Amino acid sequence: MIGMMYLVLTALLALQIKDSVLEKFVLMESGLETSNSFYKDSNGSLVTNISDAAKQQGGKPEDLAVVEDAESVHAKTTEIIAYLDNLKKEVGEISAGGDPEKVYKRSTLKKYEEPSRFLVEQKNADELKAKLDAYDQEVMAILTKNGLSKSWNSLALSANENDFYKDYKEELKKDYAEFSFY
């Protein structure tokens, strides 16, 4: 999830770290975008292959149900990725003063007030958490409906939901937005 990686980068901007470290996150984002593009194409092909296989096997109702569910998960995933991409773009442009050409400039990467204000104070991180939690629930419901009992942690964890922070009392007081993006 490239958008999540960019949002983590935004949170790290508040740490006043060296420019070279921030630039490494830009490189990591580029690599993640390449990987996501590959997997997006691969997943689209996989859904097509599932559909083709179901048709070749006579289009049994149970096979068509699997195709419908695969298409539904793919559509929901495409939708959440588009949302994350748009949010990432908004955060970048806000940090760059509205100039998309300046998003990855050192001066922009060191800004942290604008992304924090946009995500935390304007409640966009709360909307993000709600969308990610809804996505989790929708996908789990589809898998459970077909007997694939899968469960995983939320994509949007607060400090108190993350074992790493169990000994950090100050962090445990923070909600998702403040913990992730302030």
C-alpha cells in the first residue's frame, strides 16, 4: 500500500531527521509503486483467469460465486488504493504549497506542519481509518462467506493495538491519527 508508506513518511517528517534519510523514503516509495503496479496487473490477470477457469468448467454456481467474490475483492481493493493514492497526492500538494512539481524537493520533505494539520486536525486521518477498517471488514466478510475463515489486524492500528508500543505509556494515550501522523 503505497499510500500508507507515504503517510508513514509524512509522520516521520516531524522527527527533524537528516535530508538523506527522507530521500531514502522517497526511493522506497518509488520501489513500492513499482511493486504495486506489478501486483495490480498480476491481480487483474488472476481475476480474469479465475473467471475463465470457471467458464471452462461449465459455469457451476459455486464456481461463479467464487468469481463474483474475487471480482468484488478486486474492486474493493482497487477502490481503496485509488483513495490512498488521492490522499497521498493531496498531502504532497498541501506540503508543496499546491505545486505538484515540488512534492519531492528537500524543502517540501522537511515540512511537517501541513501534513499533520491536514491529516490530524482536519480529521482526514479519521476518515482514512474508517475506510481502511471498512475495507478490512468487507474483505473478511467475503472470505468468511466462502468458508475461508481469515482474520488479520487492522490496516490502521493505534499504539494500544500494536505490541511494540506496550511499554510506551505516552504513545498508548494517542489515537490512530495522532499516533500515526503527528
